[in-house]
Amino acid sequence: MTHPTSHPAGPPFVREFEATLPVHSQFVLWGNRHDSFLVREHGSGRPRLLALLDVLWETLRTSGYACLLVHDPVDGLRVHLPAGATAEECEQAEEAASRLLPRRPRPGTVPSLETLRTLLAELARPAQPIRAALAIEDASRIARSATELEPNERDFFRFCARLSRTAVPVGAQSGRTTPLYNPVIWLADREGDLPAWLTSGNDQIRSIGLPGPDLGDRQATARLLMRLFGVTDLDADPQAAEACDAFAAQTDGLTLQAMIEVTRLARDRGLTMTELPDAIRIYKLGVMDNPWKREYLRKRITDGQHSIPQRVVGQPQAVTKTLDILKRAALGLSGAQQSKGSARPRGVLFFAGPTGVGKTELAKAVSSLIFADESAYLRFDMSEFSSEHAGDRLIGAPPGYVGFEAGGELTNAVRQQPFRVILFDEIEKAHPRILDKFLQVLEDGRLTDGRGSTVHFSESVLVFTSNLGTNVENGSGRLVPRIDPAMPYEEIEERMKAAISDHFTRVLGRPELLNRFGDNIVVFNFIDRAAAVRIFGLQLDNIISSVHEEQGITLEVDPEVQEALRKCCTDNPHTGGRGIGMALESQFVNPLARALFDRDPAAGPHVRVTGLRREGDIVSVELA
């Protein structure tokens, strides 16, 4: 077999592997092992994309190795050669493997730890001076667990540990003055998938991580893939060069192999190179339709300036700022000041204000406005996540723990439907460790669940609510109001934002999380008297409608009764709209239900409420 006189320029891990061949008998390559890797030919500098085994073989053969053997837990042992290998190269590699391993298992033999143990022994102490390497595919699956080994698995890894120290290097060949080992290359998903005692403190086994591609790798790959769109000279085509740079930036977090698949997907869908962002979205999310690009979305947001204030009463400043953020999201300008590769959520809102002022209702209204479907609204009560281990509910338990197979409530929901409004209610009640999980979501728009899968939030709107700043502890440890309905909105806004800033920086020690929210903090005002009256009227109308829908009864409430109810239900601005509803339920709905329950069904479909009567704490209604 002929060998090139110069080595191709490969990724850093390849150079580390090649440089340490004389001193290590075993290697653990872990991480991004299923990716393609850029290798530049020496002299021409022309880049190529090769699979990991092809990269290893290119490196090994230029170092004088005769063959690369691969042990697969499904297919057993084989000799690896790249797809373009000539018949002569295949013959030479097979001949070298036969001389080195005269008793190697025949193709199709069911692999076992015993056969693999025999292969390792013959490779470590070869009967003939033949340089060869053995790559063990899916090394993470050899044992049931790296910490709970079966007896035969424990014996196998003990044998491998001893073999690493007793391996015999093969003498100098092919112009090299230093003997080289016949290396065993463990290909694992994670460094900890093999027993720690196998590699810990063992100088003969070298662990090398395979990182994901950086921006330079993605740019070089993008230039290669542009040829599939008929572009051969990017320097002469500014539009193609811009599309190429955008493609590289927008694939942050993806592998080079994923970039190849995105390009194939684009060509299959008939997309041009300028439409590659659509192919990236389809690849990540698995959906063709994009609600953010629907023609009617702009009109719906414009109409929302009139419809939402009818639903969220008395909050003109909060509604206006929320709609501004949604307009930015609809135009794709969220995080526009960041790099082109930013895949942050479409929108981030932090609703702060007193209880019962419409924070949750506005989140529901946003879901209905954008996605025309309130089922796209997902709520998490963060008071349920006050303990650190409760975070497993969001992203799923780690491997080996109960519930691992089920995944996380948050990640499963977003994977199933990526176009969502996600509400994290009362965020200040969550454990600080759980808050840390939001850092990556807010910055990169993605989160890795307990099963190792990446979930993308780039098309979601995240809404956080909080009551921070409403009350403050006095000197005796009691909570006293920090803001008051009599204050102007500007002062309430200033005090609320100051309290939020203090909580995240001083109390939690996480100013970086506060920075992710930026200027998206929306402060709600107290419900004033006029707004309280409107809310009361809307809720009373809802009661009348419900009675008609459920019982077929037309309910009429005398003006005097409405006025009495209005006074008792709207006299406390601190309780907000929720307090109005609670008062209506106790002062009107409960006594009305008693009266209707005792009423003769034959009395007719029309009921008139003529008065309220109090006897101690008991309220009764008078019907006519």
C-alpha cells in the first residue's frame, strides 16, 4: 500500500492523537463522534468532510499503519477502508489483517466480550511486526452501567487495564524512528461511559474529547456546501457569500453533519441558498408551517391594540409595551443586536406587579393573538419548583434515575409544539439552581433534556411573572407594602424594577439572569376605580351568561342590587381583578346558587334578582 509523504491537516484532536501514538497504547475518543470532520489536504489546502473512522485511517496510514480494524457490537469485526478505496488498497489491508490475526472471527460471527478480549490480546502483543489499530465502536454500550458492572464486564475491563500497561510497541517502520503501539481506540459518547478506574491514573490510556464545530469549521463547511447550489466562486458572488456567512452563523450548536443534512433538506424542498434559514428551522423543529410568517399576523397584532385592552383592563402601559415586544418578535428582530447566529426565543417578557392585575390574563391573550389558539399557552407554577430536585420535572431526570424515560414536562411540550407561549408564574419562588436552567434558554434558545436531546425555544415566547417589589420586610420581619395605589405609575415602575434588580443581584447573586431579561420587564399598575368597575361589569355579565348556558335561565339583576354588589366588590384596590371575582363569588354566586337550587324548575325560565339580604355572615338573594 502506498503512503502519502505528508499528513493532511485535520482537527486539533487528530493532531493530538497522532502526536501521542508513540506513548499511549489505548485512547478514549468521546463526544461528537458521529459528526463529519474537516480535513485539509497538505499543499492544496482543499478541505474535505470525512467521517471519524475515515479521519483516523488517514492519520494512521500516513504513520505507517497497515490497517484499521473496527469492532462493532452488532456486526462484529471488520477491516475499515473509506468508500473511495481502490481494490489494491482493500486487498493489502485484508492481507495485513489476516497476517496479524490469523484466527480472527469470520464475518457475521456474533460479537462477545470473550472474542473482543482475544482480539485485544493479539493486537497488543502481535506475533508479527505489523502496525494496526482497533477501533471499538459504541464503547458506551459494552457495559450496562459504568458504575454497576456485571462480573464478566468487570473482568473484561480489568483485563483491558492490565493490557494497556503490558502492550508491546511495534518497531520503527516507514521512515519513523520511534516504535508505535498498535492502539485500541475506544469510541464513546461520554468520557464517563467507561469505568473511571480504567482511565484514572493510567498514563497508558489517553482521553481525548471531540468538540462540536466552531464558527471557522462551519464557515468552511458552508463554503463547501454552496457548491450544491451551483456556486463555485464566492468571491465573485456577494449575495452567495452573504448567504454562506449567514448559514454558518445560524447553525450555531449544530454539527457539520447536520449542516450537510440541512443542505440536502433545502434541495429536496426546492429552496434556494437564501432560504436556508427555513431549512434550518424545519431541521430543528420538524415543522413546515411557521406561524410567525403568516400574512395575517401583522393585522392581528394591530387589532390587538384595540382587543387586548378590552380583555386586560386598566393596564395601558403594560399592554402597549407587550405589543411593542410582539411586533419586534413578528419581524424577527428579537436579539437583532446580537450575532446573526443568535437563536434566542422569539420574545421574552417579564411581567411584574401586584396580584390580580392581569399578568396571567395578558399571557393568555398573547397566545391567542399570535397563534390563534389558547392551547398553545403552557403554564408552570414555579412555587412547585422550590426544591432543587424539582428541576427534573422540567427537563427530565438524568440517566439511571426513576422517570428518566418519561422526559421533562417543559422539554417534551416544546418538542411536541415549538410554537408556544410559555408562562413561568411567580418565578421568584423557584429554587436558584432551577433558575440557572433559564440562562441557556434565554441566551441560545435551546436546552438539553435529561436524555441528551436538544430542544429549541427559538419560536416560543417566554413569559415570567413576579410579585417582587410589591411588599418589603420591615425591621421586625413583617411584610409591609412597598408600593401603593395612590402612587403615580412612574414611581411604581421605578420601585418594582429596583426590587427586581436587587433580588437577582444581591439576594440570588445572579445578575447574568437579570441581564438576559434586559428591558423586557413590563410593570403592571394597580387596578384603579374605573378599571375595577369595568372588571366588575364584565365578570357579572359572565355570571349571567353562565346561568343561561348551564340552566337555560334568563337572569336579570336589578340596578340597585348591581350597585350594592359593585360597592362591596371594588372597595379594595390591593386585591385586583382576582379579588373582585372572589368577592362576587361569595357575595352573589353562592347565594344565587342556593336560591336557584331550591327554586321550583316549573317556575319559568326568567329569574329576577331584586335584593340582597344579610343575616350575620350569611348573604341571601331575593328572587322574583
